[in-house]
Amino acid sequence: MVNQRLFGELCLDGFEVSHTKDQILFDDADQQRLEHELGRRLSALRQLALSYRKNEDGRVTPPSDSKRAAVLNRFEREIKLDAIQSFLQTYEVPRPSLIKKSNDALRRSIVKKYEPDLKAKINKLLVSLYLVKDMSPNDPYVLIESTELETSVIVIINGAHPHWAQLTGAQSMMNFIRHCTYDGVAEWKAFLERTLSSRTP
């Protein structure tokens, strides 16, 4: 929260105070002028407080060069496997319209059948998050609806997808849920900006 990150002390001379000593007695529009001036002078600091994030433990520790190289070597061996090569050569991708139709039908079915596991508001945006265990492993790992309403995002995570089964720790689950949800919020924001700009004459 901004008020947990941005704080300070004001020294006000020449003002009367209430008899309980806990309130300034402003004259006319003095309070509005003071708040306007504070907003003007502190806008850059407020923006920093709104945007800055750090890890939960306060430290950012990037992986070492040796660990990075080991991961890249492992991935290179994986991507060269015959099974990967064969799959990419033979798999036929359905038409985009068919994929959208199938995903939309699946999403509507899930929303109708289940209650969200989490509902959270980001300002006026309502984020509804579903963690669904009985989807097919062949269904997408995440379904996102971010364009139907200007104040709603739906994120459905496939709990039967092979990737979810590999998330063994609480932190890896947290990161996966975070990425899926913020992808949905980012899609919503981009769509909303395009929609609003198209309405502007």
C-alpha cells in the first residue's frame, strides 16, 4: 500500500489546533491548497511507491552463471530429443477459430459449474480465479477471459495439466498462479486501453 511506503512529517506554523490537539483548524480553502501542493511536490515519490516491488525477503539473488549454463545445457538436450522433433513435425494445429470456440465453451462450462476459488478486487477490476482439478490434461494450462467486461477478468488454471503436477513447492505454485493471473490482468489492461482509445474522437 502506498501509505505503508510513503510517509513523512509536516510542520505547520501559524495554524490553530483543536482543543484536543489532534486536528488542524484550517481557514477557508487552506486544506485544499495544502493537499494540492503536497500532491504536486510528491507526485514522483508517490509514483515510485505505487510501482516499486521487491522479493518477499527483500533480496534479489539471480542464479549463478554455472547454474544458468547447466539449465541451458539440460534444455538443449531436451529440445533435441527425437520425441520433440517428431511431435513438432507431425502435430496438426487446429484453426484459431476452432480453438477459440472450444476454449470459450470450456470456460463457460467451468464458470457455470464452479464458484471461484479466489475473488479479488484491484481498484474497480474484479479478478475471479479458478483452480480446477477435473479438467483434461490436454486442455490448456490456463484459460483467460479479459475482454467481455471492462471490470472483470476470469482466470482458470488447469489442475490436471502436467505442468501443475510438477509444482511441488508452495513458492512454485504461488509463482505459477501469480504469472497466470497477472497475464490475465495485463491482457485486460491492454484491451481496455485499446477500447478507450478507439472511443476517443
